[in-house]
Amino acid sequence: MEFGSDNTAGAHKAIVAALAEANDGRAESYGYDPWSKRAEEALGRVFGREVSAFLVLTGTAANALALSSIVPSYGAVVCHDEAHLHTDECGAPELFSGGAKLMPLSSVGGKISAALVAKTLDNLVRGEHESKPAAVSITQLSELGTAYSVAEIGALGSLCKARGLKLHMDGSRFANALAGTGCTAADMTWRAGVEVMSFGATKNGALALEAVIFFDQSLAEDFRYRRKQAGQLLSKSRYLGAQMLAYLENGLWLRNAEHSNAMARLLAGKLAEVKGLRLPLPTQGNQVFAIMPKRLHEAMLKGGAHYYAWPARGSSVEGIGEGECLTRFVASYQTTEEDVGALSHLARRLA
Amino acid sequence: MEFGSDNTAGAHKAIVAALAEANDGRAESYGYDPWSKRAEEALGRVFGREVSAFLVLTGTAANALALSSIVPSYGAVVCHDEAHLHTDECGAPELFSGGAKLMPLSSVGGKISAALVAKTLDNLVRGEHESKPAAVSITQLSELGTAYSVAEIGALGSLCKARGLKLHMDGSRFANALAGTGCTAADMTWRAGVEVMSFGATKNGALALEAVIFFDQSLAEDFRYRRKQAGQLLSKSRYLGAQMLAYLENGLWLRNAEHSNAMARLLAGKLAEVKGLRLPLPTQGNQVFAIMPKRLHEAMLKGGAHYYAWPARGSSVEGIGEGECLTRFVASYQTTEEDVGALSHLARRLA
Amino acid sequence: MEFGSDNTAGAHKAIVAALAEANDGRAESYGYDPWSKRAEEALGRVFGREVSAFLVLTGTAANALALSSIVPSYGAVVCHDEAHLHTDECGAPELFSGGAKLMPLSSVGGKISAALVAKTLDNLVRGEHESKPAAVSITQLSELGTAYSVAEIGALGSLCKARGLKLHMDGSRFANALAGTGCTAADMTWRAGVEVMSFGATKNGALALEAVIFFDQSLAEDFRYRRKQAGQLLSKSRYLGAQMLAYLENGLWLRNAEHSNAMARLLAGKLAEVKGLRLPLPTQGNQVFAIMPKRLHEAMLKGGAHYYAWPARGSSVEGIGEGECLTRFVASYQTTEEDVGALSHLARRLA
Amino acid sequence: MEFGSDNTAGAHKAIVAALAEANDGRAESYGYDPWSKRAEEALGRVFGREVSAFLVLTGTAANALALSSIVPSYGAVVCHDEAHLHTDECGAPELFSGGAKLMPLSSVGGKISAALVAKTLDNLVRGEHESKPAAVSITQLSELGTAYSVAEIGALGSLCKARGLKLHMDGSRFANALAGTGCTAADMTWRAGVEVMSFGATKNGALALEAVIFFDQSLAEDFRYRRKQAGQLLSKSRYLGAQMLAYLENGLWLRNAEHSNAMARLLAGKLAEVKGLRLPLPTQGNQVFAIMPKRLHEAMLKGGAHYYAWPARGSSVEGIGEGECLTRFVASYQTTEEDVGALSHLARRLA
């Protein structure tokens, strides 16, 4: 009954195998190995255009480095107040940018709209006394398990273009946002105005792998310097390239995401039927959020379920009553129907 | 009818004279001039104890450097969401600290309480995923014209001590908070637990002068390096020392503050009688905040009044209706009864 | 017999008077006062073209902020190994740029040549493993009292253009380099390829005043944010504008520099005749460097002369023998022929 | 004939196997997995005392983070002018420290002595105008293949203690420095005064693994925040712990190092006999440096040898003649006697 995170699962066996296979023989180091080059090309095929892609090791590094390449020290990044980069990265964007400020917006549902961003920008009228908005960052899949539609992203893209801001996407769960939508990766990103993204693989089956992908390749010109200075350039870089190739090969990444999404939908359906428990947000990826009595929550933890209460620090969910708490259940590519059955059975029994 | 800021007034003539007088002859440079040394001693007398005091040129530098000496790059500074260092310093604390994060709290009235800070700290349970709270910063006089009582500061000081945080005071209008209270500078600062403060003089009659004052002198050990690295060490440092000596001499600083406070109280009384206008906060220094119909506000500006609408970005004032706006009037040491009379007359006439 | 520094003199009385005069009445703050605007225009006239000029308070701030606007965190600044920004600014360029590296070159005489810079750049062949050269910074007048010729600057400008680097000039003693050459300020800067400079006034008669001047105005676009974030934006900014106007008015800045240069030449001539003392470098501004027996140096200090031994940390002067030391004598705009006479008399007497 | 780097070899099969094994099942993430905990304990046994050990992904990150925990933004790190952290890390120490300065010393042989450091410190007499020396960093094995003796390290440790500086060791090839000396890891580090070290594994058989080890555990208090903020905290942290356990188990790390050292000694012996080629430095680890005619160097590359010319940027090797170049040969744990034979045969044939 492990629903705590998609990080507690190991890596997919195909990816581990590819890594072991890449281990044989000697290879150029520091990003000049053939795997890394082919990984960049494979990502280009995924996105239907040439891209500049840089492999790094953690999502925090991917986000902070991507932002540092589009936001100066005196700049600001507009984001949701539950954005991972604001709440869970210990100031990494501030460090790598040399002092930029996050400008978190409050909004129900985990997403920010073009209208909200526009209104925020309109209120900044005092010039250099405030940090200068330089970028908007959205998380796709959002931290609250919701997905931006292509139209929503496009509206943000247009706004950014009009105002001279860059649009960044934190795609640590991009596969989950994309899987099963029928939409292409291109539509969901650069065609809608995204200029740079963090493309996650770790949560969806890799060992330790994220890519910073530049669709506006002019922004990528010096990124290899940033990656090196940040301590994210592996000497034996083949291990990153090999992971990415296996992750993308034959659509493994989307299959993994489809599976975890399906498990989340299954779980959402079952939880919705539990008495006293309600789902405040749609399940559009592999995360399910539920409001439940604290009493039930505690009983479930005691009963062997593993998942977390979600801190009430942001604005995404309203209407949590006294005696209630918000909880998050995350399905991974390894989650089984049995896991879902056991958890929902437990919830029904204890409710 | 100038009520826009206490920064639009020039410097007090006694301070200009002292500066001109200090200009004669040669003097040691880079902080080793006799004026700077005597200024530190004079500040010690003001605060009733030995202090380490460093003269700098702007309030932004004073705040950012003071905080950089107590907050690491991975640290967080708890403050009010209308704190000047959060809203008006273009990311200076983030720059000088190398990436620290501000943690702004919402609270009516411009002040944060020990209870609110404690609750905030209690909710941070996820270790290094969040920036580590390292300091609390309060503004005295607050940005909303309210003053912390000695007891309120003491409660924050005790909390900080218990939790291992440092307490910083942004005292850009410290004189206004102190004047007329009967309280000593010592009671309002180090005796209540403040370890480092930004002691402002510019708004209250100097040309360009702030002091970073360490009551916990062990924190000051390397501050001269920080001041130099930040470009705040004047070669002809005598001009800062001379300003400070004149500012403190014979209580000029407190007389100036008493005067501007008196003008603010006078104005508050008169504005309170204007129809359709109300004062949401007590006037405890030289700033008066008024809620008024936007129509009246615009008419007053047209009528020659100079002051500003206060942006509705923070949490300090509630209950501003549709068609209303929040406005701020600042009295300076140069404001006269005639200025107050003219402004209030205009308001009454247009209301 | 004060020859320690041009910082130990006070400010020119015309500048102090202008500051006092500007003090009357109210004025817009934070750089929007009329003095600052007129100062920018006056600087434009000095340089024979429109410029973007930002007034700041110290030379360290001017250099570090100018460089931060042209050098990224992963960048490098090529400079002389005795460059003030490398040896005397406590890491300010590194702080404001967020981690850039200085790349100091060794060269006799205090100046770097285009050939030396080219050779250095040619040796950097390992891509992102090294900081990326982004700018060249030269000091005019150099720290060793020598001046770059217009041709030398032009060669550096051409090299920078060809290699995609920016050319910065630290002009803390620019007036001394220019005075008496017959050359225009334009020839010595932007016409030779300088894109941004630190234009000093403090050492040559102001109280505390430097300007960051952009000839390539596109680089200046966001500089007001940098100035604010760095704590260099004065609220009562009129005092900077007023100083600059008085400094430039009727050529005061050049007259002051011509005077100090003349005093330095006079001193150089007299010192050259002292037995056992030799001048290793030409005197092209207001600084005289002399190699002398340590014994004589100590006797002169005891005899009442005030000046400093120059640390043997850089590459500018060779051939200092055992028992000898390098010394620096600086003439200021206040230095008199009597001062020179007294010093040289003392030297002759003790030699 | 691969002697280009110890980074071009893949990982040891035992380490890959351990990683694959650790992949099974679910595990706590973000450093709280059992492998990471056991790895810290295992490192404690290696060093004969309790240590605080943090696993990170690259040597650049290990060095820069270790230094950032002992050097403030206004601080300086004394190191050799060929130190990897100075020449090959693209400003990472400057970035993570928020602006600290490296203070590179020139010295033949790749090592700095306590006497040289002491003399350097003695020359810094101008207070805050220069960055404040806060740490000394030495590389063991040095970049030039030489090893510090325990006595040499002890002398630096004593000096640091006396002067209030911290002593850091960049141990990216620590195993090579230790193997075959009969000396203990404890003697070579904390007993000699090292307070924090970067303990490398990648070059000696791991995939991507370094540890920051604090012997002075009080310095480690907040390091987990630094690791997270820097993007070096793996979500699936088990992969780092598992690598380290396999690396240390049954002395694999020392066996690997002994092997590569033996291959380097064998190569050195054979190269010394090649006509026109000479070895300027002792071979005390797995690196051999040779001065040879450029003509021979180019012929060898054409002949299929893979290794690099060493840039003449530092002070380690003198006496390289016109027409000669310095070259580096690195043996890895995979190098065979056949590799050595083939290379030396080629050299003899072409000489």
C-alpha cells in the first residue's frame, strides 16, 4: 500500500539494463559520449523539432538551472504558490540565479491562469523597487495532480510573449500530463509558447535523470557552462544518456505514465465512494488528493497505508473543515491493481 | 502639500553644516577617520551599551547586509508581507545572502506577532526541502505606520532565542517609533532581544546615512568585509561619521521625529473628520493611512496634494470597498502645520 | 607631506557648495531628481554622444555592477594582476556577478596588451571546464600610474569585438589619464571600443561619487534594477547629481586632474635626482612609483612623510633588489608645490 | 592505449551489480534510505572515527559545497594554481560560496607547503580590502600526480589551526594517494588536521559518486540544506549509498587504486627509458607526467595512443623547452599491462 511518492519505486528494469550495458568499454566523458548525443536527438523526435537538451541529475537542478538561464539576479519568476520550485527546493532558484525572487500566486486547483498573471503584472508599477518579472513557470502535471490544457498553456505563452517574459515548464511529471491525452508533446510545449522545460524521468522509471530542454535554442548557447558550474556535468556522462535512451525507447516513458495514471484513476474512483472522504480536484495524472477526517487518516496510517498529508501552506484547495485534512496518494509505474484494492478496502473498512 | 515621502525633503541644515565642516583638511580614509569612530561611540551612548556600528549609505544596503550576516544562502527570513525588504528592495536580501528566501506572513496592521511566527515555524516540518528559518525581521516603525510595543518585541525576542533564530529590526524610521514613547532605545531593541538592527537617518534628516548596529557584537566580527565587498565602504568615510554625529547631537534625531510624528497626529485628527474617509490603523509615527473613495483621491491629486495610493499587495488593511483605495500620507521633519492645514482643508472641500 | 592617497583629501569646495545648494526644497527621490538627469546629459557632452549614466557611491560598486551587467556567473573577466578590482575589492565582482572569476594576467608596467590577452584566450581550449571569458577590464589611469594610449585601447577594443567580449574601463582616475593629453574623452573610450566604464570623481574632488557609463546603451537596459538591488540607489539622489554637475562644470574635473598630474611630475623629477632612488615606471598621471632602499623608506616615514610601500604582489615592477622596496606617492588636487618641495627635500637629506 | 583519463573507463562490475540489486523494492527517498545510512557508517570505519558523510554526484559539487560550508562570500581559499577547483570547475566554488575568491599559489610539483601558505598569509596586511583567507585546500593525489606526505599535511593542519583557517582536502584520487603507503586514512586526513574532504569514487570505479566527509562534525550541521539547495540530493538516493557500499566492501577501492598505481609505475619506468623523453615529477599515484618533443607527441597520437598534453597554465613543471610539451598519462583500474606495453612500445619506436 505504497502511495507516498513516485520516488520510492526503483528504476524500471529496462533502464537499469541499459545502464549496465552502457558500462562496457571506454567512452568519451563530460557529455561527449555517444549516448548523450543520441539522447538529445531522441528528445528532438519526441518533441517534433530540433532541441537543445542537457541531461542533469535532479529535478531541483533542472528547474534552478533552467530558470537561471532566463532570469537575472534582479528578476522575478511568477509561479503558483504551491510550485515545487517555491516550496520544495530550499532556495535553489534563488541560489543559481544569484538572488532572483519567486512571485507566488494564489489560485485554487494548483494552476495559474493567464488572466491571473496579467493582473499580477499590471499591479507592478514601481519599477526597480520590485524585482523585475522575467519568467513564468508552470508545473505540468501540477503539484496538485491537475493538468494544464493546451489552450491554457497557449494563453500563458501569448501573454509571456506580449510582455517580454519567458515561459518555463517544470515537467517533472510531464509524461503523466501527456499520457492518454491524444495531444502531442509539441502541442503541449513549444507550440504553446514554452521556451524551456525541465523534462523529468526519475519519478517515472529512471534512476536519476532529468533534462533541461530548450526549444528556443538561442537561450541554450552557454548552458553547458551553467551545467558544469553547478556540478551537474557527469564525468561518466554515458549513464545519463543511456537512461534517457531506454526511457524513450518504444514509448516506455508513456507506457509507464499511462499505467500510473490508470492506477490513480482507479484509486480516485474507489476513494470517491468512501464515506466521509471527498476529492476536491480532478485526477488528471498519477496523483489523487482527498479530504478526509483526520481520524480516518490516522487510522489508515496505522492500518498500513503509506501516503502523506499535504501541508495546508498553499491556496490550491479550499473548504477543508475543522477535523479534516488534505491527503495525497501517488501512483507509480509499479503500482498494481492489488495495491489500489488494498488501500481502498482499508479506507472503506475504517471510514 | 508634500506628503509623498520623508525622502523628498532635503537634509537638516545642521547635518549639512557638519558635513561641510568635516570637509576641511586631510583625514584617514576607509572607515578609519575619527568621525566614524566617534559616531560608533555616540550610538553606543544612545543604546546604553557598547555596540558595533557600521555606517552605510542606503536602507536597502543596511537591511541586506545585516541579514546576510545572520542568514545563510539556504536560510529563510520570516517577515511581514508588507516588509520593505520584501516588497521594495528588488531582491537585495536574496543577492547579498547568496540566495536566502523571504518568508512573508500575512497579518492585519503591518506587524507580526510571536504567536504567528511560532505557528509558521511549527508548520515547517520537512527539513531541508524548505529553506531553513534563520531570522525574523521586524520593521519599527512598521511600513503601515504602526509601532511594535516593547512587550511585542520582547515576545518575538524570546521566541527567536528559544528557536535558535536571530531577531533583526529594520529601523529606517526607528526614531519615529521611539519619539515620545518615554521608552529608551535600549528597551526597544537589545533588551527585548534584537541582535542586529538597521538604524535609519536619511528619512529623518540626513543626506544618505544608515547604520548597521550589532548588539550581539560577536556577529559583527567580519562585517567590515561584508561592507567592503558590497561597495558600501566610503573612501572618504568622514562624511558618514560627520552626518551621524550631527544627527545624534543634542537629540536632533528625536526632535525631528517628534515633530514629524506631531504633524502626522495632527493630520490624522483632521482627516478622521473628513466625510467618506476613514483611518484603518492607529497613527503611531509619522505616517497616516486613510481609506477614501477613489474619486476623492483623484480629486485631491488634481487639487495639488502630493501623496500616494498604497498598493493593495499586502495583508495589512482589510475592508477596502469597491470604489475605494488605500492612501498613505507621510510627514517629514520639515512638514509644517500649514502643510497639514492645507491638505486637510482640501480634503474637506472635495469630500 | 601627505602623499598616501588621493582619498585623504576632502572634497573641492565648489562641490560641497553645490551639494549644500541642492539641499534646499523638495525634490523627487530615487534617481528621478532633476540634478541626476542633468548630470547624465552633462556626461553625454563630455563624451560627445548620448550615454546611459548611473550615479553610484563607490568605485567598488561601480566596477562590480558594471561587470555584473556584462559577465554571467560562469564568466571570466580578463584583467591585470594588479587591477584594483582583483586586489582591492574583497570579491565584489564575484559577489555581484554571482560567481564570475577574475583572470589576472602578469605584465610589467600595470597594463595589459591586446597581444597578451589574445594569447591568454588562445590557451583556453577546454570549453566549459573553465570560466568563459566574457569581458576585459582595463584601469585608466592604471594602478601603477601608467596610462593606456588610445592605440593600445583600440587594439583591445578590436580584439574584444572579434572575440565576442565586452571591454570595460575602470576609470577611477580617468581624469588623470585624460588631462593634458589633448585627446578627447570620446577617443579614449567608446571610439576605441570601450562599452562600459566606471567614471570616478571621488579621488579627484567629489565627496562620494562614481558613474557607471554605458556607451553601448543596450547594455544599460536593466541597470537601474541592478543599482537598486545592490543598495546603490540613493533615496535623496539629488546629492549625487549635484556633485556630478559641479564636478564637470567649467572643466573643474580636468583642472583638478591637471593640477595633481603636474604635482606628480614635479615630484617625479625631484625624486629621480635622489641618490639610491629610481623610478621604474613613467609618471603619466598623479602617481609616482619609486624603488628605494628600505632604510631610506623607513627614515622618510619617521621624518614625517606620509605615503605607502606598494605590496610586491603583482607583476608590474621587476628588479626590486634585496633591501629595497617599492613605494607609491600620490598627488591630489590639493597637493601644493610646498608639499612636493618638503618631501623631496626630506628624501635628499636622508638619502 | 587509453591513458586520457580515469573517467573514460566504465564502472566496476561489482558496483554496477550492487546498484542493480539495490533497485529491487521500495525504499525511503531523499537520503533516508538504508544504503546511505550504512555508507556513512562504512566511511566512518574507513577513517577510524565517526564522520558526517554526504553523498553527492560530482567532484565539482563535492568541492564547491564543502568549501561553501567553510568559506563566506567575502572569504578566500588558498590553493595551488593547478588545483582542479581553480582551473577546471568553471567557477563552482565562487557560485556556491556566493562570491568567494580563490587565491592560487605558484609552486613546482603540484603541492603547496605550509611555509608558502604562511608567507602568503603574512603578506595580506590590508584588512577588508582583500578577501579574507578562510580555508586552505589541497588535492590528494595532486593534479600533478604527486602525493602529500602525512608530515606535509600535518604542517598545513597546524598552520591552519594557528591562523584560524579550515583545511579542506580534494580527494578525488584519495585512494590513489593512500594505496600502498601503509598509512591509514585517518593519518592522512583528520589526524593531520583536515576538517572536511571530498572523497572521490567515480574515477576509481564508481558510476557517479563522491562524498563530502566532515571530520569536524560541527561544520556539517546544516550541510543537508546545502546539498538540497544545490540540486545534489537524489530522490532515489539508494543508488548513491549502494555504490559507496560496494566501493568500500572488502577493500575494492584500495585494490582498484593499487592496480592503477602499479600500472602507472610500470609505465613511468618504461617511459623513462624512451630517448628524448623525461619525467619531471615522481609518480606517486596513477598519473605519469612526461616532457617530450612535440614531434614525438604528435606522432604518438597519430600512432593510436590516447592521452593529453597538459596545459602550461600553472607553475608545477619548469624547464619545458622550446619544441617540447608536457603530457599526462592516466592509468585506471582497468588499465592492463598490455596497454602499458603497447604505449611504451609505441613511444620507443617513434622516439
